[in-house]
Amino acid sequence: MPATIFNESNPSGDGPLSTFFSKSDTSVTNLGNSDPGDVITAQVAPYMELPLPLKVGSSFEQIKRTNLDWGSDLDGDGIKESFDAVSTVSVSSMEKVTVEAGEFFNAVKVDTAASFTITLSKSKDTIVVQETRSDWYAPGFGRVKSLDVVAIPSSGFTSTDASGLAQFTMTGESRNTAIRTVTLSTSSIVSDPLRKVLYASVPSSSAALANTVTEIDPLAGTVGASISVEVGPGALALAVLPGSPGSIAVSRQFFNYYNYDLVVYDDGVARPAVVGRFAPNDEIRFSATASRLYGIETKSSGASVSRMSVDASGVHAVDSTRGASPGGAARFDRGLLFGVGGGALDPETLSMRGAFPMGDRVFQVSMIPDTVSSRVYFLVNRGIWKLIAYDRNTFAPLGMADIPALAHDAYAFDLVRWGSNGVAFRTLDGRILLVTDNMIQ
């Protein structure tokens, strides 16, 4: 990250502090800091801060030095005391960390145990100062949280300093952003990478092509063929079935938000088996195979994930789990449902596998995972609309592009991928925006 801002609770802190590091393929080395009162670091630096790569369960002896200068006279005999320093670093675990800037999954916890034995020059008695420090490092960010405890057991003294990432600033690899517009009122859109088209679900309220699923050519920016679905379709999902490349699943909405059914169409002809009209799946996504379909309810406080099977006869309900959610509307990619709230949920085990740090002041989000590039793209409204790319495996941010075609009070939905470097999404005011950018791979 090019910029990080830390919020520290440091009762002994006095002004800014800079610490200097060097990084190689095998380690991060501490070169010292700008604190004139830190006599310890000045004498032991440079030393290895971290080995690379970080491996859970590993440890190393960081510092082992003797007869160092404590820098002050503790016993009043006019002679500065000496001390010995020993520290050991352990890479302890990977865990979720929550700080002011957001949640960070798969953060690596690094524990440092240090002991400083001071020898009084007058009596030769010793004073032991113990320090235990825990640091959490998030992929793509570095240190996001620290907890430092210093204790002198002989006197009962203890001091605790805590710090956490308060906010972060992303810069991107965005280049040559281009935006085109197709005017069409829609309730959802999906992408067919094999046919290289988008499918738009056009509601009954539309002035044109009402109650249809309509093709959009994103390269040409034109509207193509339509099929009628008899009633206004709600959310829809698309999969290319083996031997039947024209098959789509449609979740059709009736009367109100909680009244849906699920139908599979083959070239415009419905299969007979339908999941009934009271299945509240306002989002539907196919898994890696066309035989498994997931439904996500996002419009109530008790969000749920449903599993359905698909065969030649149509769609069949399997089960539904209330309270399971990847964080709102979701997309499926390689075994996980990725939600607009930033979560990554395994829909078979219902376990959370990670989360993308979204930061604060986020008003609206749409997202799409991209299997080929192992990226996940988020369309985010932070007062200014931005397209952000994240690493799918580490959850770290990779780049960002502004979307000036959207006003700050606009509403955008259903981010999808198309082509070699394109995304598309629909807006509440009846537009489909086609965006290309070199950040998109």
C-alpha cells in the first residue's frame, strides 16, 4: 500500500517516529529509527525483523547481545549501567483481525519475546525488563495491528501500547479507462463468456422489450435478440450446460419481493420442474457445474443461502440455511460465493474463507470475481464511484480506477466481466455502462 495511517494508543509517545527497513527476497531488515532516546535499537541494529516468506510455526533468534550501554545511571554512582539483550521471533498463526480500517482475513500473527537484563554497576544486582509484542501482517498491506507489553516483574510495573490501521489509501494501475452507455431498463444482467454477450433481464415496467431476457453485444455496444419469459423476470443466473449451450436459469419475481420461482430455459423453452413461487431467492448463481444452483436471499435481515439441483427435468430444491450469507448479493467462483459486503463463503460447508478490506464510508457496492486472472473486482461508491481490483487468493487490493460517468448519488448493480479487459454494470436510471481499463485483466 502506498500510504497507511496508524491510530496508536501510546502513553509514552512524544512526536512522530520513523523506522527504516530494507527488504530482500529472504528477509526484512530493521536499520534503526529516528528516536534519539531509543538507545537499544541504536546498538543492536541492523537486525532481521522478519524472515521471508512468513511460515506459520517457524521461529528464529533475532537478537543476542551482551554488555550494551543502557544509557543512564540507575543507581546514582555516576556510571551508566550495562545490559544484555535477547529476543526471539515466532510466526504463530493466521487469523482474522478487526481494526478501524476494516476486517483483514488471513493476517499473519508474529510474536516477539524480548528480555533485557540490566546490571547495576554499584551492587551488581540485576533488573529484568520483559517485552512481549504481537504484530499482525495482512496480505498487500503489511502491519495492520500491534500490541506491545513491557513489564518489570520485580517492581510490578506494566505498560501496554496498542496500534491499529485506521484508514488506507489505494493507488492503482488504472490506464486508458473508456466508458460507453447502452440505454435499456433492466432488473439484472449476466455475462456469457462463450457467446461473448451479456444477457439483460428486462422488467414489465420497461418501455421497450418488457418481460424479456435480451442480448447485449458489449464490444459493439448494441442490443440484440430477446426471448420472452412471460412475466417480469427478477434476478437471473446463466450457465452453459454440456450439450445445451443455450440454457439459462431465471428467478422470476411475482407481486412482491418475497415471491419468486426458479425456471431453466433451453433456447427459450422452459423445463417442467420448477422451484415453487414462494422460494425467496432474489439472487441465483450456478456453481462450477450446471447441476448445482445456489440461491441467495438478500432482502431481509435473516439472509439465507439455498442449494438446488438441476437436471434435464428442471430445478429441484435441496436445502436452505438461514443466517448464512457472504454479505449480500453474491457471485460464485471456484467453490466460493463472494458477496458485495466483502465476504467469501463456502456454500457447501457454510464457512467464511476470508474478506476483502473495503474501508470506511462505503455507500454502495457491486462486485464480480474473475477466474482467469484470480482477481475480484468491486464497484464502490465512496462519494466518488471507483472500480477496485483485489487479489482473489490474498484479499489484497491491486488497483483502482475512477468512474466519472456515475454521479455520487447514482445507483449501480450487477457488475459483470466481458472480453479481455471489460466490465459492465446496470444503473437504476435505465443504463448499462460498458467499461474497459488496462487494470482489468
